[in-house]
Amino acid sequence: MLQFLPYALAAYGGYKGYREAKDAGASGLGRLAGGAIGATLGYYGGQAGLKGGAKLGIPGFQTGLERCKIRNTRFSNRTR
């Protein structure tokens, strides 16, 4: 379930960036830029959180690539 964290934070960051730019009185392009910057920072912040949790060994914080490595090593030791 945590694999969706970057996307959720991107949506939230985009919303907050747009809303803050609107409240500050920015024009249409300024609002779009605020939303895009907020979404980008939210996405990469979520990815960094997942990678940090995986490095600390917290259960559930493995990234997709690490899961594939674990899965492949488990089955590569079989003899045919």
C-alpha cells in the first residue's frame, strides 16, 4: 500500500501549490507553476521517504526494485 505514497503526495502537493499561489494572487500561469512545483516536490519527497524507510529496514518500505531482487534470489537458487 505504501507504493502509492509518492502519487498521493504529488496530488496533495499539486493541490496545495495551486491553492497557495491562488491565495497569493498569482495569475493563471503562476497558479499552474505553483501546482506543478508542488506536485513535483510531493512526488520526489514521497520517493525519498520510501527509500529512507527501506534503508532503515522498516517493514513495508521496500521499493519495487528491491522486491524484485529479493524475489529473484529466492528462486534462482533452485537446481533444475
